[in-house]
Amino acid sequence: MTALAAWAEFWQTLTPASIPRVRELCAPDVRFADPFNDLVGVDPLQAMLRHMFTTLEQPGFVVEDQAMGHDAGYLRWRFSARLGRHPLVIVGMSEIRFAPDGKVTLHRDHWDAGAQVYGRVPLLGAAIGMVRRRISLPAS
């Protein structure tokens, strides 16, 4: 199994009990960045994952595609969870970089927090929609 495939499998099978696997898959100074977090180190990454399981119900990832480039791997994924009564679905892409030994050194998530999270908050969503309409090109 390639390092990218092992990392994808980690996310797809992630449970509170599997969080310690981060230590075997990541370099000690791994960097994780997404629209809400930017942290360095295995311990902060594990803490973030534990926090996800305590604040969300039934969180889970499905990796829909993966590719390895010259310098990085890429995962296209779908995350779903519940926040109280509200379903949450986020679609995104991750850039993964590896050390020569195959350990993850960087996991950077790319996804639209404005549309997929902030835009769903009633008052904030209306404000984001207004700004989006003001700056977008008019339909031709």
C-alpha cells in the first residue's frame, strides 16, 4: 500500500480508537491546515481529531478519488456529520506531502468554508450571499 493510500484509508476508517495511528503515519512535526485550524505536531493533530468526535455526531470521511503528483498527493473527499439536528456535508480536496520515509509532513485541506459552513448560518449566510451577489459578474 502506498503512503497516500494508507493516509486515505486512515481518514476513511477514522474512529476515536484509531486516532493514535497518527503517530505511525505522520512525521513528528506534521503540519495540518484547513479553514479552521493551522497546527504543527502529532499531539495537536490528535487533539483536533478528538475534539471533532466530541463536538460532532457520526463524523466520517469518504475519499472519492486520489492521485499522486511529482511533489504531493491529492485526496478528493466528502465529510459528513451531524451538529445537533443539522446535517453537515463538506466536500473538499487535501494536498498531502511526505517525508522520504513515507510519513506525512503536510496535510492541507482546501474547501469553501463560506459556502459550506458560514453560508448556512442564518444571519451570516444572508450577509455572505449579499456580498457574493455584489462582487460576482452579472449573468449574461
